[in-house]
Amino acid sequence: MATNTETAETIRSLTGEYKYGFVTDIAAEQAPRGLNEDIVRFISAKKSEPAWLLEWRLKAFRAWCAMEAEEPAWANLRYPAIDYQNAYYYSAPKSDADRPKSLDEIDPELLATYEKLGIPLREQEALAGIAVDAVFDSISVATTYKEKLAEVGVIFCPMSEAVTKHPELVRKYLGSVVPYSDNFFATLNSAVFSDGSFVYIPEGVRCPMELSTYFRINAAQTGQFERTLIVAEKGSYVSYLEGCTAPMRDENQLHAAVVELVAMDDAEIKYSTVQNWYPGDENGKGGIFNFVTKRGACRGRNSKISWTQVETGSAITWKYPSCILQGDNSVGEFYSVATTTNLQQADTGTKMIHIGKNTRSTIISKGISAGRSQGTYRGLVKVLGGAENARNYTQCDSLLLGDKCGAHTIPYIESRNRTARVEHEATTSKISEDQLFYCSQRGLSQEDAISLIVNGFCKEVFKELPMEFAVEATKLMNVTLEGAVG
Amino acid sequence: MPSLLEIKDLHATVGGQEILRGLTLTVEAGEVHAVMGPNGSGKSTLAHVLAGRPGYAVTKGEIRLQGKDLLEMSTEARACEGVFLGLQYPVEIPGVSNMYFLKAALNAIRSHRGETELDAIEFLKIAREKAKLLEMNENLLQRAVNVGFSGGEKKRNEIFQMALLNPTLAVLDETDSGLDIDALRIVSDGINALRSETRAILLITHYQRLLEYIVPDKVHVLSEGRIVKTGGKELALELEKSGYADFEKKDAAAMTASA
Ligand SMILES: Nc1ncnc2c1ncn2[C@@H]1O[C@H](COP(=O)(O)OP(=O)(O)OP(=O)(O)O)[C@@H](O)[C@H]1O
Ligand SMILES: [Mg+2]
């Protein structure tokens, strides 16, 4: 570790003062601003990674340098150019000493939101990043969890731990669904990924509990370049929950995560996300830029991957969870609610690539736009020549709250097999005055009426979420849209 | 004791056009009044103005509910004070179950009255009871509000809501239209069961037939935005025979005279 600190010091002395530094007092735990091969080496060294992984990161970094002109410009998103050399790519998790000691030290606005979401006090403390020992022994929670999983042979740990403990698995699957050269943001992630989750479900095992990143809050701060890999062996099943409904504050503006899923024969992966990063204020100031690559490979016959997402946060969202339906009879599903308010922009959707025979996919997308925000659904359904009898059903509904926002639906359909059937339905509606009047005539306030109508609109997606998550998502929706309609 | 409902010289415009032109009407507690009148005479407008629908501007006159100034109140405040409007065209709310919707509504009204909110089980008990009264199929309670309901089912659902919410003033806009003969009887029985000393009902209808089931204390004829004639239940029979032509002429004559 000493050498790493030295490296940091050296690089720091070369680059000079931190003009905008945020955590200056633990600067040694943070790589200096900017991105070059040394930073990539620094990150890898910090994590004591094996040589092959460093090589992989470096290949990605070189590929990314060559891509610089390829930052996607096709999305319906407007944001100032990101200066990648003006960002930080590594900062160690805060040590307990640097964390707030009690809720008194937390932004009251954030606490008010926790309150509205009905999050228990102890969890509020954990979410707000209060030092572990001051809150509860999360280690013991994690331990019971781990023991139960270990009994059935499920591996669920931070990616950095998997790299050292299960190198053969990581090496085999990392980048096998989203290759390091896949796209601008995924390539950047491959070069500098911080941490994330690794999940391995052995053959025939039905994971005995829902795996939630929530339980890992204190275990590892995943940082801005999260990397997650889930492998479900033959006949296994897992339901994975990412994120939580409480708003996540993060000083890092740029987030570029990668999630890879692999499902073998008869395996099923259900991946649910609630994304509630800081969206910026009502004038569009601040907020996270979220560029995510999520992809699942249904490698085996009869395998199934199902993405369910509730997106309410981030200033910019660029995200297309996809399924590659390789195995015959495999199934891909995408259920999404994307809400934008104020000046938020979201360009999100999915890709369903039908390769195997009798592959089926379902896409249900619900977009809700309020304020001056813009929401875009962008989806690709591609049927390759060998995908006999492939089926897709797509339904995209947009709901506009107010008349300064926008909703856009951009479906791409490419079918190379005559036996395939692809159906697409789209609607755009406003909350009608009739509906609002009906509700208020029955005694409901305007806000309750809107949340009722919106939650009804999202129902088909919410019902795909695990139970408690669905309840939280409903509340989240209400808090998100509070005051969204004047 | 102030009257349950007192409307004085009410003028209201919709879309910049004056529809109600000096309407005066008083209803006492315990009474049922029928309001009849030709298409476009302003019956639904009156109903919406009473409920406080946005877009309906009152330019003159007053409305008092048990002495309280209704015009001062928002739509939801009026509902909480006991104004219920059974709509001529009930609205669909996809994805929201009827039960959920009504529980939210009832609890909003209860909390306004300072009563405790009902939990799902307590609510369900009351809802089942009222559904029985209207012989309403229980699966309609679980389905999304009015979505895919037949015309008659929608109307029945309105009266079911009325039974649950226990209003002080119920304004029922053409609740009878779209009901088959059996449904008409069931819904009418339901409404009759809801007649009470502490409640007033304003029945808007085109058909005398409804008034055979629900016998009104008074019948009013609305024409061109004001009440042009008031009588007992026999007035409805008279109208059935001779139509509204007389009133319209008289009304036009009155207007020229006053001009
Ligand atoms: N938003 C609006 N803009 C302009 N005119 C309107 C609007 N709403 C209603 N009107 C007009 O007001 C008049 C009264 O309508 P209202 O619906 O009150 O009639 P009604 O007596 O209920 O008729 P019916 O028996 O057909 O239900 C009609 O001429 C109608 O066209
Ligand atoms: Mg009418």
C-alpha cells in the first residue's frame, strides 16, 4: 500500500493543486484528476489485481483513447461536453473517521425525503453514510446473509473480492457479454471500473433469497464506475435488486456502470433496479449523468432474463438494458418506468436480439414526463435469420404532466426471418382533466389524484417488482412527482 | 336552520359562454328534487358548478350548503363537505382498482371530518355491504375504476360510491340512462335506501320512468339556464306528454319582454 500512496503523491506533485478537490484531506486515497495509463495502473494496484486484469483494463483504456470521437451523439440528450480529463477516477471508500457521526450532520432535505419514503431510522443512518460502528453491526447482518448463501454455494460478493477469491470465474465471464471495446462508456468503465457485485449461482440452485445491493451499502462503496456480473448456471434462479428508493447523493457527476448477466440452460435471472440518483435542482443545476450499459445473454436453451427498472433520478439517463436471446426458446423481458421532472432528460429503452429459435421477448415501457423534462424511449427489436418463430410484443406508453415536457418513442425493428412476429403498440396521453376532476370530486387532493393516476399507469411494471420494492416504488413515485404539476 | 342547499340567481359561463342565467333553487334536508329539461339546457352544467369543476366560472349569484358558502371551496373541499356528483359519463382510471380508489376517497373524507382512517379490512367490510345493496358483482370492486365497465355497470358504480361516501348532497346526473329495466329497479332501490332526513338528492333525468321508482318531492324544469317551472311529481308526467316546447316559447317570450 505504501507504494500506492507514493504513486499518488508523485502524481499529485506533478499535477499541482486540486483546484476543485472535494476530499482533499484524504487525497492520498484518491487518484489525481485526469485519465491516463498511470491512473489505470494506480486503480489496479490499489486493488492488488492480477496482471491479466490490469492488461484487460489497459486494453480497454487504449481502445477508449481511440474512440474519443465516438462519444454517442445519437441520443435525445443535451448536455455540455464532458471533460474526461477533468474528472477523478478513483477514490477509496470513506473511512469511518470521515463519515458523519449522526443524522444531525446530514442535509435536512435528504432526511425529509427519507421521512416521506418511510425509511426506518437505522436505515436512514446507513443510507446517509454514517460510520458503521455508530449505527449497527452491519458486519453481522452481512455474515448471516453470507452463511445462508454459502450453504447452497451461491457467491455474492464485491467484484474486487471475487477477483481475488474466484479469479477463474471472473476471468471466464468478465467482458463476455459486454466486451471491453463495446461502446464509449462501457469501454471507459472497463478501464477504470471501481467495484460492483459479483454473483454466481451454481447449477440447479434456486437462490434462497433476493440478493440486494442494499445489504452491501456499508460493505463497499461502489463508486461511479460500477461493474456487476451475474452468472446463473444450468437450471438456477436468482432475483437481484439493485439500488434503493432513497435518493443517493454522490459528488461524482459522471456515472458509467456496466452490468453483465449470463443465463445458461433453463436458468432465470430477474434483475430489478430502482435508480434514484440525484437529479439536480429545479433549474437543472447539478445532478448525475448516468450512462449505463446493461446486457444479459440468454446463452442456454429455455433461459430467461427479465429486466425491471424504475428510473426517477439522474439529470441525464442513457440506458438500454438488453437481452441477447441465443438459446432456443429463451425469453427476454423488459419492464420499465422512467420518470423525468424539472429539467431531467432520459433516453432509455432496450434491445432484444433474437438469435435462437422460438425466442420470445416482451417490452413494456412507461414514460412519465413532467416539468420541462424530456423522456425518450428507444428500443431495438432485431430478429436474425435463424430465429424461427421469434415473437416480440412491445408496448410503449407515455404520460405527460403539463405542457412544457416531451415524450418521444423511437422503435427500431429489424426482422430477417419471415416466421417471426413483431408487434408494437404506442400511446401518449396526458392526465386528463376528467380524471383529475373525478378524483377531486371524490375528495382527493390534486397531489393524491396525480399520484393515484400515475401509479395506475405504472401498474403493469410495478407488479413485476418484488413485493417490498413495489411498495417502495409507489411511494417513490409520489415523492418524485410532488409539486411536479402546478 | 339554513336550507340544505340554497342556490340564488346563479350565473355561470363555460368556455366564455353564459350557460346558467339566473338559476334559483332551494332544497331542504330529506328532500329529493328532480331536474328535467331539454338537451343543452344546462343540467350537467349546474351539476358541475355545484361540484366546483375547474373551467366553470360563476359570474354572479351564490350557492350555500347548510349555510356554508360553497363557491369559496375547492372541488375536494366540497366533496369532503358532503357534495357528491354522480357523473353522466363516469371516468376511467386505468390501473387503479375500484377498491383502492374508493378507500383513498373515503379516507380523505373521513380525515377531513376528523374521523380515523379505515384500514383495508375495515374498508372491505363496508364496501362489501354496500356492494350487496346494489347487487354489484364483487369482481367490479377489484377491477380498474370504470375500465371496461358496461354503461350500466358504470352507473351502478356511481351509486355504489355514493353509498360508501355518505354525502349530504347527492347530485345524480342521468344515472338512469344506460340502465336496463332490472338495473334501473336495483339502482333506484339503492337510491331510495339512501334517502335520509339529513340528506338531499338532486336527480337529473330525462325520463319520467325513473320518477316512478324514486318519487320526488319536487320537479323542476330547466330551460336556457334557469328554472322555468316547478311542480310536484305530476309535472314529469305532463312533460312526458307535451314535451318542452311550451316552456321554450314562454322562456323566449319572457326574454324578449325583459329586453
Ligand atoms: N366547455 C364548453 N364550452 C362551450 N360550451 C359548452 C361547454 N360545455 C358545455 N357547453 C354548452 O353548454 C350547454 C349546456 O350543456 P349541458 O351539458 O349543461 O346540458 P344538459 O342540460 O346537461 O344537456 P343533456 O340533456 O344533453 O345532458 C350546451 O349548449 C353545451 O354545448
Ligand atoms: Mg347533461
